Amino acid sequence: MSTTLNAPPGSRSVHASFVPELVYFDPAAFDYPKGQRILEWVKERNIPYRMTTSHNRITDLPGNTEQEKYKIAKRTLVVGIRKTLKFDTSKPSAEYAIPIATGCMGHCHYCYLQTTLGAKPYIRVYVNMDDILDAAKAYIDERIPEITRFEAACTSDPVGLEPITGSLRELIEFMAGQEYGRLRFVTKFHDVDSLLDARHNGHTRIRFSLNNKYIIRHFEPSTSRFEQRIEAAAKVARAGYPLGFIIAPIIWHDGWEAGYTELFESLHKALPKDASSGLTFELIQHRFTKTAKGVIEKRYPRTKLEMDIEKRKYKWGRWGQGKYVYPDEQAKALRMFISERIFEYFPDSTIDYFT
Ligand code: SF4
């Protein structure tokens, strides 16, 4: 069962795992076992599928208006081969972005993929895992004796795709055997069950992107709900993975203090007692560029996301255009309050940064 696009945000207390409504295959994908497996998966579910010559150029997506095409694209899976095996850098949290998927079925109003993926919001997964792993190995070898970290969620949310691809499990088990390699990824999805018994050797850090209920309900449609993410985090902690949380975007709204208190209290109740040590938190306040504001207002015209530049502080960008963040006083209040709650409930954890 899939979630429906027309359901109002937050109308479901449970988010079902992603099932695409349309699938495209690059015929070359059938030369790989993963491509074959995904085809079987698609057939078993009677999902309509088509062939394409290039996973980078899907030109016949259904839909009459831009808005419709966008919604359909977010429910469309494209199965192809990753040809570019030069990895992008992913500083500061990792050295490289490891490409196993591009695009996401979530509808987070503020998502940066809306501007970075432009006209290609459909979801691409790559089946040539051996090529990707060989490239990762070469990057690791190049830097020995330094540790090389790979981020798997730079252009996608791979956990939501895991029941279809199994690619994360392969990456995790590969990295378990790499003395000098580490993997990390972040997710707003709960589909972690198939990862729990993977051999990880402590080399993969799984981070959940969490927020208070108000923000998840209003701004993160088509992602796993508050309780689902917390439950998944507890499972990951019990499976012995290094665990972390990205609290983002931190948004100032009526009742934010109560909302964030509830978040850390719920997390504390759900996680095993010894989870605090080694836990990391990354705190990111809401920000937007002028370009993003334009795209968001077009895609989600009824959004309650506050993007009034008069109420924000302009922060110059080192590359490209600057961003609008909260004025210093508000940012400080958010940082202080949230940091205090974190240390109240998780005294042995680390806050990596607030930005
Ligand atoms: S889950 Fe992450 S990648 Fe997906 S739409 Fe939301 S913010 Fe974007």
C-alpha cells in the first residue's frame, strides 16, 4: 500500500513504505542481479513499467500541468546504471558522497533537492553496486592511513528505498570490512528492519532527521511519522549501530518549546538506557535562499512555512547566493533551549554543531 499524494499533510499517523506508481528501466539494468530483482518486485506488485534509454532524461512522464508532473515524478522510480563513478565531495560531515540513489519520494516543503534536482525530481536508483564499491575502495586506498567517510544520503533518502533495492545493506557490509572506510547516512524514513542484522562492525553511523510533531505534520508529508522514526531509531540503537540525530530544520513557531521538549522526552523514553554515550546531534536552523522561496511557493502554494525575508537575517554564502536565517537573538534562543533539553535527557551525547 502506498500513501496518497492528495492526502492532507499529516492526515495519517502511519506512513506506509514507498511503492512507486510507475517504474522506468534502463534495459542495461537487467544485466545486473539487482536490476532483475527489482523487475521481479515490480511485476509481483503489478506496477506499470516502461523502458528508457537514459535514466537522466525521462521525457514522457505523465501529467498535464507542472504541478501534476512533479507529484507523479515523486512517485516514479527509474532503475539504471551509475556511469559517473567520480564521487562528489561531501564536507564537512564526510569526505565523499557515495551515489546509490538520486531523488526522494518525500514532500518536505523546505527540501533543498527541489532546487538542486531542478527538472528531474523522479527517483533514480543504480544497480551496478560492484562498480560503486570498487570506486569507493579506490578512494579509501588513496587516503590510507586516514579514515575516509562516505555519506550515502546527499542526493536522496536511501532508507525509504531500501525495501526495493537492498543497496544500503550491501554498503554497510562492504564498509564493515574496510579498516579505513566509514559510512553514514541520514533519513526521515523508518524502513530499517532489513539493516538490523547486517554485519556493520560499528563502521556505519545511522542518523535520523527528527523534528517536533508540528513540523513533521505541516512540512514533511510523505515521510515517516514522529513515532515511526523514533521507534526505528530505537531499533538501530539496539542493533549496536553508532547513532545520531539531525534536528532540522529548527523552526520558530507557536509552541516550539513544548514541541522540542516533547521530542527529546519521547526519544529518551524510547532509546535503550545506554544509548546516550556516543550519540551525536546536529542542529540546523531553518534557512532559505530567494530561489528556494520561489520554488517552494510554486510547488506548495498553501505552505505554512514562514519565509518572510523581513523577519530574517541575511547570511552571505561563500559560494553562490546567501541564505536567510533567524536573527541572532532568535537563533541563540533556539540553540540554547534545544541544547539544554539534549543534555538534560542525554548527558553523555555530543552536539556536533548548530548552524
Ligand atoms: S526526506 Fe529528505 S530528501 Fe526527502 S524530501 Fe524530505 S528533506 Fe528532501
